[in-house]
Amino acid sequence: MSRSGASAQDNTFRFGLTPVFLSNDLELLKLLRDYLSSAIGGSVELVTRRTYQEITALLVAGQLHGAWICGYPYVQFKADLDLVATPSWHGKPLYQSYLITSAGREIADWRELRGDIHAFSDPDSNSGSLVTRALLAENGLQSHSFFSRTFYTYGHRNVIRAVASGLAQSGSVDGYVWEVMLEIEPRLVEQTKIVRRSEWLGFPPIAAPKSLAGDPRVASLRNALISMPKDVDGRKVLALLRLDGFVKTDPGLFDAIAAKVETVRRFG
């Protein structure tokens, strides 16, 4: 491991966050950093980047000790990553992808979105890209021909904003994000409506590079996440995230996402 990597000799534990809607919540970031610092025992740096790809690249290279990524990059780099823990939401480590459109639009079926300007969140997002591309591929369709135009917003909150404002006619969004934002920013989210919910899929997990499997702080990270509901500060973090906690899961939880990757590779 080079000196630039996140080796066991580094003083700072580097934890990556993909650009989801909560990444700009300063209160949450401070609480999360303080909780992890106390639980792991040392300085913690929260590392954010604009795209999923940038965080995944740092993680696979061992330049992060751990990161909250998406199921899509996890299955792509499964050979290089260890599952640390998976969030539990409404009692399960699962979530859905939503296809959304404007609230006032008369749409009964996702096929009626043909010809739309469509907003995706990130090329490496399961709920914000892959699920929709796989749905189209399963029906012999491709996004570039089904939609009149597509673009990436690099954030699920931005997908909702794009659809609500009319910048996009429809969008692919993380169902957990949509539901939580319905609580936080109801005036915005109520300008959109759900056209289709996907099946339940593995929630975006926390992962660590296999190259750092021997670092005791990775084990401390797992314990810190799983113990959150038992800690006063941990419960504050979970309350802001609207999560029950974090649980140990088997890699098989993400097999359905891996199948979608294969579907898109073959047909999409």
C-alpha cells in the first residue's frame, strides 16, 4: 500500500459518501463524523465526490477505509469489496426504485413515458439508472430510443427537482429518498407522483476494500454501525436518516441487482 492509501498506519479513518440527497446536510454530516470518531477511536474524515464512480474508484484502490455506496457498483466490484453492513429501512435492508412524473400528468403506465425528457441520477446508480434501463431491456427497448432525451442530475434530490420544475418530464429515483423527502420537503415532492415502483432490492450498502480486511478499524466500523440504535448519538444519526439501523447481510442480497446488470449488458 502506498503512503497515499488508507493503510492501517494512517491516523485518519477515511469514510466515503456518494452524492445522495443527504450529502449536503451539515448537521447530519457532523453528527455522523462525531459518532464514527468516538466509536472507532480516532479522527474520521468524510470524503465526498460528485459521482458514484469517483467514490467507488477510491474505495477499490484502498484509499478509503469504507464507503456508503450503491448496490450497482458493489456487484460490479464484488471481488474487490467486503460488505460491512446494510441499512435497515422499515424493518428490512431493502428499498425500491421509483419512476416518477409531474403530479398533474395523466399517466397510468410506465410505457406512456415514451418520448419523455428523462432524468437519471447517476450512471452507476441502481435505482436512479440501472433499474429503468433493465426494465426497458426486458421489454426489448433502450433508453436512448425510448426517451427523446436523457440527462444525469448527479443526485436523487436533483431528479425530483428536475421533474417538479418541468426540466424533465419523468425521472428515475431512489424510493427511499423520495419517501424521506416527502417528509422533509413535501411542497417539492408533491409536485411529482409515482408511475412505477420496482421490486424490493438490496439497500445501498456500506463496503470496505478487501485489501484492508485486516485493518481493525474496519471491524470497528461494522460494530459502530450495527450498534447505532443502542447509542444516544447513534440514534440521532438514524433519526435524521429515517433508518432503523444497520444490519449484517449476505452478498446474495444483491443478486437481483447483479441480474439487472447482466440484462442491460446483454440487451440494453
